[in-house]
Amino acid sequence: MIPFIYLCATMWHETEQEMRTLLRSIFRLNEHQFETTYLQNFRIGGNKQPDETYFQFEAHIFFDDAFKENKEKIKGVKSKQTEWKRYPGKEVNDFVKQFIKCVEDTARSYYDVNIFNPKVDKFITPYGARLEWTLESPPGRNEEHIEECLNIPCRLILHLKDKFLVRNKKRWSQVMYMYYLLSFIPTAKYKTDFEPKTREENASQNQDGLQNNSQNQDGTITNLLNQNESQANLQSQEGLQNNSQNQEGLRKNSQNQDGSKTNPQSPASKRYETKIAPKTFILALDGDVDFKPDAVHRLLERMLKNDEVGAACGRIIPMGTGPVVWYQKFEYAVSHWLQKATEHVYGCVLCSPGCFSLFRASALMSDDVIKIYTGNPSTALECIQFDQGEDRWLSTLLLKQGFKLEYTAASDAYTYVPEGFFEFFNQRRRWSPSTLANIFEIILNISSVSNANNFISKPYLFYHSFLFVSSFITPGTIFLMILGATNLAFPGIPIWLAFLINITLIGVVMLSCVLADQERQLNIIAVISSIYALMMIVVLFGLILDAVRSEFCSVTTYFFCYVAGIFLLAAILHPREMINIIYGALYFLAVPTTSMLMLIYALGNLHVTSWGTRESNKVKKGKNLKVDESDDNCSCFGLCRCSCMPRVAVKTKLRKDKSKPKKKEKTEKKKHGQKNDVKNNKTNNSKSSKVTRLEDLRNAEEVDEEEKAFWNNIIPLYLNPSIKEDKTLKKKLKSLRNGVYAGFIMMNLIYITIVFVITQTNELNNDVFTINLPCPYQTKTFAVDPISVVFSITFGFVLFSQLLGMLIHRYSTFTHVVSVSRIQWIWNGVCKKDKTKKPDPRHHNAVLNMFKENRRSLKKSIRDLAMDHWNECETKKEEPETDSDDQSDNKGRSFTFGGSMTRKKHGLGISGRNDKDETFHV
């Protein structure tokens, strides 16, 4: 059974550069697929099975809010603001047009051809529309005979979602492709192998209105979902009132309404569940990710090694420019080096990011995964889990079902990260509460999770419990660190004054998160983050002074060198990413901003459920520009950017303004001095108007009745945009914010007060709590207070456990890479010892690629040379002697073949001699 991978990406307001990045990855994978398929032909021709890691794929992209909406004024309404009535439009928006143009442009540039116009199939669907491209082999390379079992063309399918028909946001796009690709497509595809007549009967039943569900005996998704059709239609006719109750009733009444498990008596469903589903995978992607085929192979190898692995994620590497990106490069690197590796070794990875992770179909379609994932939140905590971090929520469900989540450091993927201070904070405002909420969910169910999942132990969950509590008191720890360093660097400043200054700055941020709007909050945080960045320089000088005064014999010096040494060792063990250690200096300056102010901002805005990045920007062009200016002028990253990188600031403004795709201008208009007209510049640069003018879908075909029935049953259950959230949910979110925020503040105030009081009491009472310990390799002693000892030992033990996990994972990655690599000198040694052993055709990649790329030209040249040789021979029979001038004219243009021309299994060998009797070989 050949594994099959569905590439599933979600898009909304990506830029042209981000779209091209994703498309290049898809076309690169298509090129790799052609090469590997050609090589697998030799194995099948030699009565061998294809390689285990050989896979076939299909790319699906789900585009949110893909159509322009129409609106008209509501007459007869007296109000200060004009009210509009909105209704669906038939024209795709500018982002979709830009993506369609990028498909053709990327294909032309990637295949290095002037014209590359693949056929586009257009379909009208119940959720909007669908465009399908067949990614055939590049021109000139599609003449090879491929075995039927391998000759499955790669397709690029663009699903255009209409917000008036289905719900927006990433989670609902994931629900769409899970049900469509893992329930409808397999059952509709494989049932024809067993019951072709039943499918025809089902089609006629669908045309008659799907009234007789009992006549369908094929166990497909259509039969399973039709049990709820009458209830779903009744629900839509009543305006979808009391939706949550109706939806729950539908779930209870339907034995298998979602199609996660088909009828076990059906041969098609039995074959799919036992043979096909375990080797069917979904590669979740973001709309701006860049990856190579080897990265997909490394993830697939992890999945094929253990059937209990539900998901595998790779190493995510940030892309972009500017200090904010530099900070994230170091942050991502350290989190993967230490945290992800430790989770993989000691238990399971708690989050498989949706930007680049491979999920197993059978794991996703488990009852307690897909059914819960499609639910609507009823509590404030569920709202944070479901909608603020859907990737982590899906990973939590897989863990609770007993599946293992793994991390593969040998699989690299690149993605664009926020370049602006405000966008970065808004992204983390979503991520931080979601992370805490999902870890809290696991901690509350330690016994049940450890019993259900054989890969998670209770000590591993206690480790995460300690990290969970530590994350809440991290702001207090940073506060005390700054206070102590200020006292060391400036002994003349009273400790109470330094305490008052720091508590005032933190108090301003805390109050702004409650009283001010988000834009003002971010402006205040940007200013205070700049102040704290300067104060971290004071902390650094304080550490240096403490080390010099104590002659490198103090707890603070030991702990700082210990942490820095672990980071340096981790960088050395990751040589390809060693450059990220340079960004550690910026990470050090931003510790108060990201570890203290960011958590305060995230918990203070716990009730805000907006996405924060790529928000709808139809009216916010001016506001976004102001935000960028304040970002570049106020934050610590902005200070660096304004003083050192003014060009990057301009790039950021262009990148932040995502309201409309950038359009090229005609060069003829510039020559004649005409004004730029945006309406006339929509598709002038494209060489194929058929590809770029797809906003008119009147010529599109309707999908078949079976697929219509599928969507007509799925949409009312989960995807209907009329499904309203609980009206009391906002109040619940505010109530949760107030409770968590107040508890978070009180916890840190108590922690700071206890430590501060003990420290001051110790100083006023002649160091009553101080312990003198001998310095190693020295005769003197150094003073140690119990608090610093407990802190250093506790967090030092956590870092040491992460170091051990990283070392074990490094060894595992090394063995993984070695096992899939072919070292040339070893292979040559084996071939020399065993001369009868023929090398595998896979080791002729370079020769095969050269042959395939030049096959047409070689054929033509061979025919021309053969005809010239034949004509020359015929001429010599009639005229044996020729003029010397004619010989000189023909020199260098014709060849005399004295050798042979043979066609071998793996290529074409040609040898001969030219007029100068010089032997040549092709």
C-alpha cells in the first residue's frame, strides 16, 4: 500500500510573496514526485515493491472569505451612520485573483518556460467554488511510460469559501478538509471497487431528493449523513434558533452522522479502515510555509515506524527581517533545541504546529477527536481552547486518545513570522492563553491522561505542572532580578526607591490592560519595553560587577554561566543553526518585555477573541500605518530599527499593509504620462486571461449530487455561518479574565513580598539567614541566602533535565539521518568487493536527470547526424573525391560515426569520431 498525503493549507490575507513561497514548495514537491515515480518504475519492472517512503500527494488550499460581498443602502432608516444590507457576491476578491496569477507565474518561473497554461476545472459547490489544476510533468518530460499503479497525477485544488455559506477561520477550514478528504473522498472512491451498481442507485436517489435512506446499503458517508437530513432542513427553516440544543440532538440521534467510521459490514469501509486509513496522512500547512521534499520524507518515516504515532512535527525556522524576527529566531531555536526535544524523549510533544505537521487519518477521525473538535464552546475556558489555539487543542485531543506526538529535528520548514512589535504581541496574546489552558486541561486529568496514553507518565506530567506554575510567577522573578541587579550596579540608590520605580512601571501596564483599548495598551507597552531594555544593560553590568567583586565565586555568577553554557552547548550540537546564538544578546535585552509585559498583556486581554494578525483591513489602512510608526519609534525593537535599519522599516510598512495586493503598472502609461488607473491594471501582466479572469464562475460545472448531499448535511451541523455563539459567552470570558488576572497579580505580589521581606530582614539582622560556603579551588568563602539556593537548584535541575533530553534526541536524530543517507565511499567500497553486484537504479539520479532534460534535443541531434552520415555516404559513392574548400566549410558541423549507437535500459550511449579523428561520447 503506497502512502498518500493530502497537503492542506489555509489562506486568508497572505501577501504575494507568501503565496509564491507556498506554491514553490508545492511545485518543488511535484518535481520530486515525478523523479521518484520514474525511479520506482525500475523497481516495479524488476518485480520489486516501491520504497516504503515513496508517497503520492494532492494539494488542497482552503481560502477564507474568497468572494467580494455586495451591499446596498437600507432605505427608510434614520441614523447617523449609514446602514448597509450585505449579500453574497459572485466575483472573487483580489487575494484570490492574486493567488491564481501566482500559480501560473510560479509554474513558468519554476519550469523555466515562457508558456505554461495548465487546464483549470471550475466547480460550483455548496460552500462556494472550487478550482482544480492538474500538475503534470514539465514540458518535454511527460513522455515516459509510468506503471498504472504509479501514474496518479498530482493536483492542486483551491477551495473558495463564501462567508455567507460557511464559517470562516482556520478551525472550520480544518473541519472541512478532515470530513471531505478523510470521509467523503475515500468512501466515494473505494466503494466502486466493490459495488458499482449501488453507486448508480445512490446517484438516482440523490437526484430524487434523497428520501429513501434505507435503500442505500453501501455504508458510504452519504447514507450515514442522510439520517439527519430532515432534522437539518427543519433546523434551517426555523432560522437555526437554539442551535446548540439542535446540534447536540443531532449528534445523539445519529449513530454515525459525521462519517468518522463507516458501516463495518461494507467491504469498502473495511478496506479503508484496515489498509488505507493507517497510511493516509494530512500535512497541515500555513499559507506562507516553505519546505523541501526531504522534510516530508523525514516526517513520513516517523509515522511509518510506529502506527501509534498520531502526528509528527518538524523544526520550524522563522523567516523575515528586523530585530523582532531576530528575537524569534533565537526563541524558536532554543524552544526546539531544549523544550521540544525534551518532550519527545520523556513523553510526547504537547503541540504539533499547524504550519508544518503530518497527521494520521485514522487518528484524526477517531470519535473522541473529530466530534469534540467540531464542537462549539460553551464555557469561557473552552472558548480559549477551541478558537485561540486550534493546533494545540487538536494535539491535546490526540494525546487524550492515546496517540503519540513526535518531533523530528531532521525535518525543516520555514515560515514568515511577525516583523512588527504590535503584530508580534497580538500573536502571542492568542498563543499564551491557549497554551496555558491546554496544559491546565491535561494537568487536571493527570490520572486519566496517563492511563489512556502509554507514552505519558505521571512524572512527565508533574514536570509540566512545575513549568505551568513557574510561568505564572515568572514576572515576579524578572522583577526581583532587575531589582537586585540595580542594587548591585548602583549601591547608592536606596532599595525602596528602585522597588517603587519598578512597581510603578508594572502598575501602569496592568491598569492600561483593564482601562485602555488595545492600541493604547500596545503604545504604553512599547514605551516601557524600551525602558526595560535599557535596564537590562544595567542588569548585565550588575552581573559583571558581582562576578568581579566575588572573584567569580557567587551563586549569581555560577547560575548565569550555567545557563549561558547550556545555550552555547545546544548551539554547538546544532551546527547548521549555530548562528542563532548571536541573537541571544537581543533575547537577553527583551527578557522583561517577553517574559513579564507580554504575559500581563495576554492575561489582561483574556476576553479578546479576535485573531490579532491578518485581520480584515478594508477600513483600517490609516490605523495600521499609525501602528507601524509607533512601533518603529517606541519599542526597543523599533529603536534598533530606526537607528540601524531604516530600509527594513519601509519594508515592514509595505508588508503590514495587506489590504490590497500590489499591482504592477504598465510601462506604456509611464511613457505617455498617463495617470495610473487601478481598474485597468487587474490582469494586464498575465499572458493567459483564462487563468486570471475566473471571477466569473457562470461557466463552472456543478458538483455531482453525491457531493452536494455530503455538504448539505455537513454544513448545517458544523459550518453554517448562522450558528451563533452563546450570548453569555462574552460575559463568561470577562468574568474569567477578571478572576485569572486578579489571581495572577496577587500571586506575583505575594511572591515578591515574601522574597523582598526575607531579603531585607536578612540584611537588617546581620545576615541571620545567610550561609557561608567554601569557594572551589579557593580558601575563602562566599555568602549564600536560602532563597537564591532554592531558586538556582530548582531551575538548574529543570535545565539539566532538558539538556539530557536534548543529548538523547540529538543521538536519535543522528541515527535517523544516517539510516536514510547513502554514503558514497561506502557504496563504492561494497561495489569493488562484489563486482557482480549491480548498483540500484536510484543511484543514477544525475545521469537520469541529464538524460531526461536533454532527451528531445538528443533524439533530434541523433536523427540529424544519422541522416547527414547517410547522405554523406551516398555522396561519397557517387563522388569519392571532394574539394578541400568544401571540407573546410563542413569542418565542425558534421560528424562521422565510427562507433556504435546503443539504447540501454537506463539511458542512451553514443560514441563516434569527428573529422579530426577525436573520439567523443554522449
